[in-house]
Amino acid sequence: MAYENVRSTGIVTVEENNEWRFGNHTDDGTVSVTLDLSTFNVNDKTKRDKYLTGLGDKATTIWIKSGIPLAKITASGEYGPYDPNATDGRQNKIAGLLESMVEISVTFGGWDVVNGANVGMRYRGDIIKSKLPVVPADGAVWGGSFFDIEDDTVTPLSNASATSNITVPATVTAANITDASTVGRSILTANDAAAARTVIGAGTGNSNFDGSYNSLKDKPTIPPAYTLPAATANALGGVKQVTIAAGASAADIVTALKTAGIAK
């Protein structure tokens, strides 16, 4: 929900426009930064009107508008308005948005932040991008975590910016994987397991292995098949089971044993 804060310099009256906020923003999601006021005090009237409010020929107090996209100045580490045409680092990435209006005292000595040098910068939140005092172009790179919510459509600004300078093919194919080897791409496009084995030379003319057990190296020695010897009077061995009918005579038993080859 947008809210307004009316303030007066005694010369002009200004209103804090927070229409760029979507929903209620809490203190969570802000950090303290130092502004380079010279980057807001520009000769370009169009930019000045976007950056500042409360301007007037006799104004001794003016305000920098809330919601201005801020970017880091490489040399000083201070922050100024994001500007794609800048050359001091502010052209690289939107670090966050100015959380609240900043009161500036205008004196003969220059500009000073009334309530101290540090101000709050929001680095995440739901916003309405079209309502920002300065609306970045669609190709602008966003840091932090911001979502543009307009007309019931949610657009992830920060996530989208990560790929803003990358061309993504409409269809991803093996050929698009630039860090893959020729063999790797061929495996990806193999129609079946046999074709994949052919690519890597497994079980084909490109391999030294012919599929035979005897071609393996370091294979164990397998002993010959064991033959059970016949039992003798002096050695253990295999015997046959003989079925003898109940009540058989001694002669019948001997005959059965001879027939089985157990006795002679």
C-alpha cells in the first residue's frame, strides 16, 4: 500500500511519493549506505527533477526522492543513482532502491545530509517498477532480490537480470553445450545402449576385449572338474545306494551288491 508523507521547507511543500512500493515494506531487507551527493546534483534538469523534490530558487532544504535505483561507485564505495551512461561503476548494476526520502541541507558550502551521512537502501522487496522516480530500462542488471508486480503479473527483476546479457537458444541441443567433449556430445545423441558403447569403443573393433573369458587379464585359476573315485577297502570314495527288500536272504543281498558293483 502506497503512503505519502507531506513535508515543508517553509518555501515549498513536498510530498513523499511511495507508489513504487507494493504492499507493506518492513525494515527487514535494508542496509545502511553512504550517498555521494554530487551524483545527484547534476546540471541535467530532467535528471534533477527525477532525483529531487522541493527544488526552488530560495530553497535551503531539498529532498532526494525515495525509490531511486542506487548503484555503487567503484572508487569510493559510496552510492549514487544508477545511470547506464555513467563511467564510475554506476552503470554496472542496480544495488538497491533508496528506502526513504533523504533531507538535504543546501548551504554555501554545498550539500549535506541533514540526519547523518548514512541512509537506508532496500535490497529486496516487491515493487511496481513503472512507479519508480527513475524507471530503469528492461535490460538493466538488478542485484538483490526484487519482484516487479503489475497487472497481476509477477516479474523477477533480479533473477531475470542474471541472464539479460546471455543469449539462450530456443531449443537446447547437445551442440549447444560448449564445454562438452566430442565423445560426450555423441553419447548424448546415441539412439540406444549399443550406439553408446560404439562411441566409447566398448565391445567393438575399437576395443582390445573380444568378449572371451580367456582374454581377461589377472583372472583366477579354475581347477579341473572333480571326479569322485570309487570306494575301496583302503580309501574313501563314492558308493551306490542299494535297495534290499525286507526279509531278503543272504544270497539275495550278495546278488544285489554285485549287481550294483559294490561287491564282487
